[in-house]
Amino acid sequence: MKLSDEQRALQETAADFLAAHTNARKEADADAELWTRIVELGWAAVQVPEDLDGLGLGPVELALLMEEMGRRLARTPFLANVVLAQTALLQAGTAEAQQRALAALAYGERTATLILGPGLDAAPTSLTVKARRDGEGWVLAGEAAQVLDDGLLTHAYVAARIEEAPGLALFELAVGAAGLSRTPLAVWDLTRPQARWGFDEVRLTADARVDDPTRVLAGLARTRVLAALQLAAEQVGGAAQCLQLAVDYTKERVQFGKPVASFQAVKHRAAEMMVRMETARSTVLGVASQVAQGGLDDATLAAEVAAARVQATEAYRYCAQEAIQLHGGVGFTWEYDPQMHFKRAQWASQWFGPTRDWRGALAAHLLDAA
């Protein structure tokens, strides 16, 4: 797809800003100062409707921002707060919950994450937190083993199974709620912290349930698909950066009196990286444009996102591996970035379900349509 002048300007601004202000090797869980600046720039409000004090833009603009976040491995709660929590409210929340929370999430008054099943699975059977009625309120019990948690969170939106009847519900809670525990996990990708959350009889008031019961199941399923599309955009940005890192390094590295980049074999490998990355980018932005135009039913949306997800996952993993190889022995050392992208690529390949699941979903849709 062809970007508009405004969209190109947004991406160029994001690229310049993040290049100047990100540091993926910071020891802190997240860069609080960077997150504050991002909120001030209005990026966290990009998909919030204008009538709820947002910018009223769409999935293409969000994908462009996610692409640049992935390029720089920005250590912020953007994925958790904007892509997950906000999308869950937009797709499954009541009008009252949206009015109360979306502007707060967009402008830094709140920072939230979304808790689904392992790897952000939205199927009710995968949810490991249960909810039961307690008078006029609710009680949450159970454990969420994998939560995106970078230390800046103030709230969470928890999808829980209802014990009294089949189904699920979406609850809002503050991270300081009594009975809630958060245990940081040892993770390979240090740029994306995670934690295990325990719910030991966490008591909530009646208005903590923030979903529309008539559409919560479909809304959370759609949230997972839309979030997977945005993660694919982030993967594309990571793949693009791997290509840039490899090209820059091989131009500087000299063997036999010549830059390594001048060797035909190296050119072929770089060209293959570019083809895979650009193909994935076109697919992701094309699907984002279709979502922005509307009219896709849930089955078609899931199939289109599956195609984007598969291409972006494979492109990122390939480009990260090739970047390490083209850096030689230093490619996996802490001082060089390819190893960080390799770890992010492996993490991203499993969240929202592994590639084989997305391939299966795409194949099933094509068979049904044949």
C-alpha cells in the first residue's frame, strides 16, 4: 500500500525520535522517561476515538509506530498498554468503561496490561484465572503464568472464566489490590519483561467487570487477532533493523583487503533478507489497511492476519539469524545488537500462538472458501 504524507511523517518522526532516545541495554525493566515522552507525543492515543479524547487514527498508523518500536527494541509498555489493554476495551468493553479508562490509558494517568491465557491465548478453556460472584462483587483466584509486566503498570485487565456458568468476563483491577502477587520471571529477551501473577482471593466491586457480556467472547478473540497483527508490524521493524545492522557491519569489516559487503555471497544474503522483510511489510500494512477500511468478518480477518503473522515471524527469525552470521563471531556478543533481535524474534514467534497454528488457521480458511 502507499502511505499518505501524514503517515510517512508520523513514521519518520517516530524513527528519528526512537533512534535518539532508546537504549535497549538499560538495566531497568522499562524506560520510564521514554514512556513519558511517548505519551506526551500522543502516540499512546493513536487508536483512541476522537470522541474519547484520542487522535482517532487507525491500525495503519499504529502499525507504523509498532514497526519503529520493534526496530529499536524500545523498552516501554506500548504493546501492553496500547495494543493489548486499549484494544480489549475497544473490542469488548462497555461504553462506560471506555469513557472512564481509554483517555487515562492514552495520556499516562494509567498504564495497563491485558491478561489472557498463556502466550495471550483468548480461548476460554486456556484462561487460568477464575471469577466467582461474592455478593454484589467478584472474587478472582488462580494464576497467570506469563504476563507482560515491565514495572510501570498501574492497572490490568484480566480475562477470567466464570465459575457459576460457562463463559468469561473482563475485569479491571489496580496492581496494588489485596491478594495480588507479581513475581518477575527469568526471561531470555531482557527487553520484554514478564511476570507470574497470582490471584489469592482478589476481591473486586461489581463495577470492576468492564466488558459487554453480549460481545465479550468475540471481542477478546478479535483483540487477540488485532494485537497479533500489530506484533507482526513490530517483527517487521526488527527484521528491517537486522538488515541495516548487517549491511553497516559488512561495509566496515575488511577481509582480503576488501569490505566484506563487496563479496557476491554476502550481497545475495542481504538481498534475501530484504526480500523477506519487504514482503512481510507489504503484507502487514496491506492487512492493516483492510482493517482500517472495515468490512472484514471475523473469519476473513483472522485469515488475513494469519498470513501477515506467518510472513513477519519467518522474516524476523531469518533476518536475525543472518545478521548474526554476517557479523561473524561477535554477532552473539552483548556489545552487538543482532543477538538482542534474535532473542526478541524467538519470543515473538510464540506469543499469540506459534507459527504452525497460524498456518493451520489460514489453511482451514482457504479450504472452507474453496
